[in-house]
Amino acid sequence: MKVLHVGAKNYPPAHGGTERVVYNIVNSIDDVDFYILVEWQQQETDRIFVMPEGLGYLAKMKYIHQFAKQHGIDIIHFHNEKYIPMAMLLAIRFKNIVLTVHGVHFRSPKWNMINRSIFWCVDVLGTVFLPRLVFCSEYDEKAFAKYIFFRKTYFINNGTNISPLKQTEQSIEFSDTYIYLGRITPAKNVLRLVDAATSRKIKLHIYGVLDKECQEYCDEVMGKINASDYVEYKGVVPYDQVFQTMIKYKAFLYITIMEGLPLAVLEAASCGMFLILSDIPHHTFLKVPNVKYVDVKDPQIPYPEEIPSGADNRAHILAHFSNKQMGDEYKKIYNSLKTMR
């Protein structure tokens, strides 16, 4: 079976949850031949290809279809809501299509109300008409299943790489400091995070990529960080250094407004770190044992001396969010499409 993944910006991942999920799917299923069509320029191999620059939406669809035919692809697996209309059109001729929604954008403050309405309509159409549309958030799947009761909806937990490193008292270099690791973008609520840490005089180190599509927001975040005596921006963490960076800090702080299934949270929990999370359903549905939930609009962040151990979180992630579990579920999805062509 040959599966083509479309939607990752790069491979292996430099950053970003979607890229890490694609990487984890590929490496958790042994008996599938994977091809990856990435969006950013990088070195190509016999399995990793770069989408040509400058293609319009329909031209990109034609290219993907021709690529699939040329390489004998059995299943096309898309990884972004923007591909839903394309996937529906392709499904007319290429029946075996899977699309994973990594976070519904109609909830994102990054977009205005018109754009959010469009995203909502697109998600509904995709759920109704695509052969397999998969939500990686149980909350999102249940929300859509309520009014698309006539069609089966699909939910698969994102898996995560389990940290080989456990947080210990010896590993914590910054016992009075929290870590945020994620994209600098409105949906991640970083501006309010900086304000909350500064007002409560809590030290925070922020790691992450600046969202190029939200330059004004990023400039405002960086301005507030530079004016704060408690918050520092530490740049981007290479993928292979995520775990060893996390375990140096007292706790993982993440007060995002919207999510799919937050990989950074799962990774921190797999280290045995205590979590401080916004009280959105996408976080509470994880049922992590060692966590403090805070109001997304008025986060009263606890002080480091109030933070207990997060050691039990590691066992919870091992039991419920492993890459193997995710890979097994996606393989069931792939196998269910075999008879559709």
C-alpha cells in the first residue's frame, strides 16, 4: 500500500504540530510505503518531494493528482483544512482520500468572523462528503457528530514521541521558571501569557516560531517581552532537543485559546512535567492527572512554590497517547478504503 501525505511544511519536522504528527504516523506504521509532498523548499529524496512554487489552488490539485497516478499512490492523506475543497473535488476521480483536521480554524482568533464562518462550512462539507475525515480532537469530533448524525465521524488521538528523559530534581535548572514551547500566534494566546507572567512576577522562557502571517501580533508580543523583567524569548528549539529543553523547567505553561490535540502538551507530560493549561475542552479532554487549569481570559498562574510533582503524567501519556496506538488506528482507516476503488 502506498500512501501520499500532503500538508506538512517540511519533513522531518523543523517545528509545528502538524509536521510532527505526519512524522509520527510515517514512523509508527511499518508495512506501508509512504511518500511525503512538502510545502517548503528542502532536499528531495526518493520519498520526499517538494510542491512546486507558484501553483494556484486548482493547479496544485492537478499536480497532486498527477503525482499520485505517476507513483502508483493508493491513498492520499491530506493534513490541513485548506485542502478540504481540493480533497472533495479529487474524491470524484480518486476515491481513496483521508483528511486529518488538526484544529478547527473557525475557533481561531487569527481569523475574522467571515473567515471563521467559511471554515465552519468547509468542515461540515468535508465531514459529510469526504471518504474519511478524521478529527484529532475528541471534543471536535463529538461537536460535529451532534449535527452530522447521519454520517459516521472519525476521531484518532494524536500520538506523541515519549520522552526518553524523565524530569527529576537534578534535571531542573530553572526551579523558579516556567517554559512555553509553541508557535507565536494569536490562537496560542501568547500576548495574554506574557501579560499574566509579568503581572504576577513569574519567570517564563518562551520558545517558538513567529507566525509570518501575523507580523503585527508577533511584533506586539516581542515588544511586551522586551519590556518585561520576567519573560524572555529564547528562540526556536530544534526537534531533537525538545525533551532535554523541557525537563530543565519547573512546569510547562500553555494557555492557548484553541487547539486540535496539543502535541507540545503531550510531549511535556511524557517527560513527567507538571502542566499549567487553559481550561478549554481540548485540554480537559486529555484527562492528564497532574495539571492546573486556568481561565483562558484571566489566567491566575500559580507560583512555582505551589507546583507539585508531575511524575504521574508520564504513565498517562504512555497508556493513552502513544504513536503505536495512533498508527494502528490510521492503518484501520487506510485498510477500510481498500475496497472503495
